[in-house]
Amino acid sequence: MATEAQKVRIDKWLWAARFFKTRSMAAIAVTGGKVHCNGQRVKPARVVLQGDTLRIKRGILEMTVVVTSVGSQRRSAKEAAELYRETDESVTTREQQREERRLLRSIDDNARPVGRPTKRNRRLIHDFTRNDSD
């Protein structure tokens, strides 16, 4: 088992590694089944050990990371990134999903206008509807 200095709860580790903004948000995600450790659903009090594989789901993003070190204090983003290593499969999957979302967004943007019409467009619409009724 881990020594006293290395024992860190999974919700506290997720907060320290900057996956969640607050520790309570991390605990809610763990309780809600958004975080799995070594392929199993866990509770917020689960102790994280070096070498554990975590699958973290935040919104539409899903990451698989390996715990490289255990830390319980929230530090800068650079130092937080040293607590874990994202797997290669996770990186490629996220990149593919990002590209798919980008392509879908560009298709949706062309489908409908965004925002209100400009003054010129309003005049053209107004003229078109007037001429149509005459």
C-alpha cells in the first residue's frame, strides 16, 4: 500500500491536476460515473496510486491518463501537467473528434445566417416583400 505521504483521494488529485475547477466538482464527477480508475467505477475517497489509469469524461471530451505522480496541492498548470501522462490513443481520439466537430460546425455555419440582418439586408428584404405583394 501507499505510505501516508502518498495517499491522496481521487477527487483531490483531479482537482490538483486541474481537471476540475473545484474539488466538489471533481467529487460530483466521480460520484456520477464520469471518472473510472483502472476500468472500474470508483468513489471520491478512492486513493490514487502512481501508475493508475484514469478515464475522465468532461462534457463531450474523454481522456485516458496514467498517473505519473501523486500530488494533493493545486499548483500552476505546468506543474499540474507533470502529475499525469495522456495515452497516445486518447490524444489521437481527441484530435479526430475535434476535427469532426470543426467540420460539422462549418457545415452548420453555412446552413443558416448568424445574428440579425444588416441595415442593407433589411432594406433588401423589405423591398423584396413590398414588390412581392404588388
